[in-house]
Amino acid sequence: MIITAMASMKLFVHILRRYISVAITLFYSLIWCLFDNFDYPILIKLADTFLSLYFLIFCDLRPITVDLNDGETTLHFWISGHRKIHRPNLLMLHGYGGNSKWQFIHQVSDLSKSFNLFIPDLVFFGKSYSRNTDRSVEFQARSIVGGLKRLGCGDGDLSVYSISYGGFVAYRIAKIWPEMIEKLVIVSSGVGFTQQQKMTEMKKHGGDVSEILVPSNPRDLRLLVRVSMNTGIRFIDWVPDFILSQFIAVMYETNRQELVDLAKNLLEREEEPEFFAISQKTLIVWGDKDNVFPLEHGRRLQRHLPNSSLEVLKEIGHGVNIEAPTTLNNLIISFVLGAP
């Protein structure tokens, strides 16, 4: 009876601390919304706060900030609050289009029930930052690996799910640190593109690539959504400009130049010929209506990876994580938890 009472008390204290944390977070956000200047992006900041609470309460994820050994880089992660030994570790790497919370909002609830999750904001996205001037994919990969090791993850017990820009980073990790990665999921990513192929695809949509990937006004953001999605895009025409402007202010303004530089480095760099040489079992997922990296490139990637399979989703565009999150989750769970 005494042991049961003590266990109940520990559970009560844990729940109480969780809800006190929620209350403090809400109070902090409301104070800033009420007393900051009129240009403060109130609606998006509040939405971002509620996303944090959703991650915290319903997905059992907690935020953690990691300072890397280089003395220049800070990474922000969402990680499982209670890691379970019987669950595999899953690293989730986002693309352009906001921080990790906004991109994985439709997936974390289901995936958190099957995996110990590690969800970083890539450097210069969200709350991650560096004073380093390197804007290469290798730097992103090196930073993620450094952060994982600081968190005690990186002994070959890790699978990676990556989308778009995150796919470049995941592929680089799998190549340089093959001992860390067991399985790899690549979704809608132009891995292996030549410089010319990258520029050709992006120029199809008109304008400078930085205006598409790092929008500065509502018109650019609407273009990004239309390019990225095939279904459910009519809503973007009904969202008022002031809300889109607030989203841009929260997601892009703090590190705008760094994000532009990352995009330019990615697009202007020529991949080395041996880029495809990785040995990990790989699942490639592509929408057949992808207007950023067309399906033919997904098929080409699959042909170059002997230990890979390709899943094509009908009537889905580039934003598979937004358009078909349940289907994508099922594919990830089945692949990672399946036979080695």
C-alpha cells in the first residue's frame, strides 16, 4: 500500500509540474502579446505556443537546447520525454517552410507512440543558430550529429526520416557516419541532383529561388504553398495577408540572410559523382504530382540505391507530410519496425 501511494504521489507531482509549465508558458505569451508593440505577430506567436503545448502534453515531447563543442552552434530539439528501451530511435529532419513544429504537426502524435523521437530545428531554422559562416549541407549534418551525441544518441541505433532539404542532410549523415544510421527514409528530396537539374526545376516557377524558399511577402508565401502542394491549397487564397505576414515574420525574418545563403549553397553546389554510395536500407517516398522535384527524379534515385524501395503516392505533391501524413506515418512505421 505504501509503495502504491508513493507511486501515485510521484505521478501526481509529475502531472502537476506539467500543467504548471503549461500555465506559465501561456501566461508568458499573453503578456508579450498584450504589451509588446503593435507589429508583434500575435496570432502566429500564440499558434506557435499552442503547438509547443501540443508537443508537450499530447505527444510527451520536451524541448531541449544543446550547445555544441564548436562553441559557436546551438541546436534546439524536441525529444521524447520518456525514452523507452523497446522503442527504436527516430530522427526527424524537416525542410524549408518553417520550423520543425509546423512541419511535423500532423505526424508527431502517431510517431511518438512507436519511436523515441529526436526532432531538431536545423541550423538557422526555429531556435537553432550558429556563428559559423559555413552554409553547406555538411555543416548541417555535422551539427545534427554533434547534437545527437550530446544527447546520448548515435551508437548505431538510429533511423532517420527526412523530407526535402532535410533529405540532403540525412543523406550526408548516412554517408559520412554510416555506423550511426540503421535505416533511412527520404521523402521528396532532390538528393543526387546536379547543379543544372536543381536550377532547371526551380526556374520553372519563376523568380529568384530565395523568393520561393524564403518568402518575404504574402504573394511569395502563397507561391511556395502552391508549388509545394497538389491538394488542399485553396485555403491559402482565403488567408488574410496580415496573417501570412505574421507567419513570415516569425519563421523567416530573424535569420533571413542565413536561410537565403543555405538555399543558394544547396542549389549552386555540384554533387560529387560518388554521392549515391550508401549502404543503409532506404525507403524513398514521392508524390506523383511533385512540382518541386518531379517523380522521375525519385525513380532515378531508387535506381542508384540497390538497397532501396520506392513508394509513390497518387495525387500528392511535394508536401507529403502535409497532404498525406497518415499514409506517410504508416509507411515509416512499417519500414522502420519491419525486418532489418
